[in-house]
Amino acid sequence: MLWVKSFHIVFVASWFAGLFYLPRIFVNLAMVPPESVAERERLLQMARKLMRFTTILMVPAVVLGLWLWLGYGIGKGPGNGWMHAKLLIVALVLGYHHGCGVLLKRFTAGANRRGHVWFRWFNEIPVVLLLIAVVLVVVKPF
């Protein structure tokens, strides 16, 4: 199980690296002037490639996490409320990932209505979610 845990940590860290950087591309896309078609296309290409790669990294992170959860039987019985909270955080991260895909489709269609400041705040969400998840796993507060 230590191998599974090791690879889970690596894939989660890699997945989050993508989730940290993709909204930064969105910030730049939101700042591109309408006449800068080449810049917009270059940033869109970067965002599409990063989204695809981040999605590929998400799959083993989730599968290995499920393997650990089922293998260790964590979450059953008293004193395992932290795991239920962590599963909620994982669901929120999956939703955030999906939301990034929706936002990328809007940028691609030229339908983005949000400014760069909104995307700067949006970019902070995975940082907070990762912090909460790590505290829940390490501290196990409840």
C-alpha cells in the first residue's frame, strides 16, 4: 500500500500543479486586447494542452485515492469524520476541475464575460482546497 500511497501523492501534486497554473492562463486571456488574435490563440493552445494533461493526471490521482480509501477501510466507524470532510473536498476539487473546462470552452467560443481580477480570485480556490485536504489528512481533527 505504500507504493499506492506514494503514487497517489505524486499524481495529486501534479494534478494540483495544473489546477494552479490553468487559471493563471485565464487571467492572461482575460487581459488580451481583442485585436491581439495571435496572443489569444497561443494562450488558448496552452490552456487546452494544460487542461488535457491535467485531466490525464486527475484520473490516476482519483483511482489511487479510491484504492487507498477502500484498501485501508478509512471512514468507517467513530473518529473518521475527517475522511468524510476530505471526500467533500475531493468532490469540490473535481467540480473546480470541471469548472475550469467550462471556462476554457467559454474562452474558446469568445464568450468569456469575466475580468482578470475575477480569475485572480478564482485561482486561489485550489490553494485553499489543498490546504484543507492536507490538514484533514495529517491532523485528522475529528
